[in-house]
Amino acid sequence: MTPEEFRAIGHQLVDWVADYRENIASLPVMARVAPGEIKDALPPQPPQEAEPFGAIFADLEKIILPGLSHWQHPRFFGYFPSNGMLASVLGDYISTGLGVLGLSWQSSPALSEFEEVVTDWMRQMLGLSSAWSGVIQDTASTCTLLALICARERATNYGLARGGLQAENQPLIVYVSAHSHSSVMKAALLAGLG
């Protein structure tokens, strides 16, 4: 894709997203497709050649859009609050366009330090102690896993570094409600808590 093609298609996509958001209330809140319907509408083998944007866009309209549950719909109240304000779409656009990863400070000093500042802003807005700090995680599953690993390490006085969970005298227990998020069981298993 050339820079000029990118500009032209990018403008079309911005207009499409703006129109989608403007008219989202006219769409059904939840997808009205049967299991397997989207999969059956797509080719079973990968494309052998690049498709023009028009063909991809047609698939978006004809196949993908009808199979979406519209999280930004004004009558969508499932899972957790909608999280895609148009301003955040532009933030994602910049982030993806820059194409950097915050693996460590060295991999992207600006990204690492900006994340620290933003999490400190959040701390201040929430009225938390100045002793609090944190980083941004990508999903509820990652957050839950990290929280359980931190709790495990604190409860065992960093036992993983001293021989793992087998060295502990007492089993570690995770207490959750019957309505806990699906990420809790996955995180407990990944953190070695059973």
C-alpha cells in the first residue's frame, strides 16, 4: 500500500466509522446470526493474492457487520461499560500508526514514561495514596493474572524465587463470588493456584 492509497482508504474508513457511530441506534443490539454463519461465509483457504480495499470493505459490510454485537449501541448493557469513545479510536489510530511496543523502557522510552504519567494521573483522579503506582494492562484476563501472581508472591514472601509453590507449607486459596469474571479461573490456573 502506498502512502497515497493509505490516505484515500484512511479517509473512507474514518467516514465509515463516523457514519456507523452516528447510525448505530438503528442496528440490532446483538448479532442476529447462527453459530458458524460467519465462518461459512468466509473462504476456507487463505487468499493467494491481495484483494482490493473495495472487496474487503464489501465483506465488512455484508459478513462482519451483521455478525457483530454492537457494544457502543445505546441499548447495550452487557459485560461491562462500552469503552470505545471516538476520541479513543483516534488514540488507537495514532498508537497503531506509530507501531511501537512498550516492552521495556529501552524499547520505547516515550511510551513507557507516558504510561507512568497517565497511571499517576489516574491515581490522583481516584484520590489514591501517592504510594500507589501501576501500569496499564490490555485485558481483564491479564489484569486478573497479574493481580493473582502479585498476591501469591506477597502471601509466600516471594516463594517462587525460593523453590516454587511446592516449597510452601499451606495451599493458597483464591476466594471469589459465584459471579466472578471468567478471567479469574484462567488466572488461577496460570498462576499455579489450581
